[in-house]
Amino acid sequence: MALLDLNYLIDTNGFSNFGIKKFDKPDVELEKINKYSYLGTPVFSNLEIPAGQYKNLNGETIQFDGIRLDTVLFDVSITKNIIKTAINGVDGTIKQFISMGDYEINAQGLIIGETSADNGGFSVNETNRVPESEIRKFNEIIRVPQEIEIISEFLDFFDISTIVIEGANVGQREGFRDSYYFSFGMISDTPVELR
């Protein structure tokens, strides 16, 4: 079903006689975008976690696959490390600034199968495909017991490139098999080399 132009309806059906007015959107210079989501919409908040490895408690090297999520919304908050000291007979506390704390990051969005899209639109045969491999990759990454590298245009604003995942949720969407809700909490990490 094709979308109808509102201005065309107003002109041809005489709706302007009822006080309905046309509106014009001013031309806006669009930012150059070279990435698109599976829905064909421009990507502004993406999250990519490259493949990597870590050592488990037995000293074995465990490999994990990377994942790219193009439908992500972020909440970022910053804390400060401050010591508050109460003094007898004085209202309030004495504050001693120690350092900036970690960024606390909450990411939420959808896990969508990589083959659910066919040149910017949904393929008839693939629209109900369960994104099993993507969910398995997500689960592997959540289980990594150390800091991991991330790539995100939004998190780059805060100079965040390494994080530790604190926990995650994955949920089904009623009526959908090809996409799943996810959310997970992270804290920023600055790698420190001990000597």
C-alpha cells in the first residue's frame, strides 16, 4: 500500500476549507551517513564488539566471536569518587574529591538476524528467522570475565573504548521470531599495566 501525500489530500479534497493547512518542512542539510540498519534506516547509535579471547580459570584460551548491533540506545552516567567526612557539631559533611569514577552505561536495543535483510528490505523467506547465531554470540560476550574492547560512535564522545559488562537481559517480543530485546549494563574501564 503506497503512502499518500498529505498536501495532495488537502488540495484535492477541499480540506483547506475546514481550516486544515499544509505544512512545509524546511530543507535541512543531512549528515553524510554510510551505515544503515536492517530496516534501511540510518544508523546513529551502533555498538560493535570485536572478536577476542581470554583465559579461563584453568588457563585455557577461550575464543569469542564479535557482534555488531545497529539498533542501540545508550544511557551514560558519570560518578565521582568523593570521601564525605562528618564532623561533630558541624552541619553537613566535609567533601574530599579523590578522582573521577567510572562511566556507567546502559545499552538497550534489538538483536536482529544478519540475514533478515535483503538489500535494505526484508526478504519474504527470511523474515521469521530466529537470530540464533547472534544470540549465541551475545551470550558468549556477556560471559567474558574481563574487560573487552568496544566500538561505538556515541561512546567515542566520552572516550570510552574498553568496558566491563556487569549483567544483561534478553527477552522475546510478542508476535516476533526474528528480533529480540536486549539490555545490558557496563562500566568503563581504563586498562592499567601493573609492573
